[in-house]
Amino acid sequence: MPHPRGRRWLEQLLHTHDTPQRTAAAYALGVFFGFSPLLGLHTVLGLVFAFALNLNRVAVLLGIYSNLPWILPAYYTLATLVGAFILRVRVPPRLLHELTSALTDASWGQFRRLVHVLAPLGWAYVLGSTIGATILGLIAYRIALAMIVAHRRHLAAQKLQDTE
């Protein structure tokens, strides 16, 4: 069992005793960053915002890492296509073939070709994944809030039963 002062310090650092709304907001913020176009910076940005807004750091990290590696290609492809549709950007018809070829060869020349092929879709990627991240963050907030409230009710009922 940790020392009481150590436990208080850990609880203060992680900020685990927030209201259900703030905990759900922390999780939703993490989901937003996890699915945002800022792939690679999501952990750093999530933690910066968690500390700046004094949110539950664990909930933010759980939200960030809800974007699992096997989801990434499908999500960002779909998000980019949505962004391209909104911006009316033409998606090259052989894009999938070009991507597969560039990734298979894995040379610097192929990497430059890949960047050249994807460059026109940059803003579509940013717009589509920002829209997707916002929608998923809002959904995550609603679901997390419902689950946290239900869990706390269950714990309160259980505590009441134990005292009887």
C-alpha cells in the first residue's frame, strides 16, 4: 500500500477524482487528438492540454490510444476522401497502386514520388481528419459520460448495500 502522501501526490498528478463531465471531457479530448491530423504529435499535445486544463491525464491518454494501429490506414484514407470530396480535390485514379508501389520499393526515390502523389491531398487530409476527430470526440464524450455516471451509481449502490 503506497504512503498516504505519495498517494495524494499521484492523485493530484493524474487528476483522477474529477467530476464525470470533466473526466468524459478529458477522454473526448484524447480521442480528438488520437484521430486528429497531427499524427505523431498526439501524445505530446494531449498531455500539454491535459496539464494546461488540469484534466485527468489517464483519461486523455486512454482517449489518444483508442486509435489503434490497425484502424489508422482505413480511418485516414476515409477521412482524406471525405476532405477531398468537400474541397473538390481530384483523387488520382491509380492512387492506391502508386501508394502500394512506393511502400513496397521503400527507397528515397519512391518516398519522394509518394510525397509528390499525396501533396495535392494534404488539405483534404487535414480537413477530413479534423472533422472525423471532432465527431468522434463528441461521440466519445457522450459514451464516456454515460459509462462513468452508471459506474459511479453502481459503486454508490454497492457501498450503500455494504453499510446495511
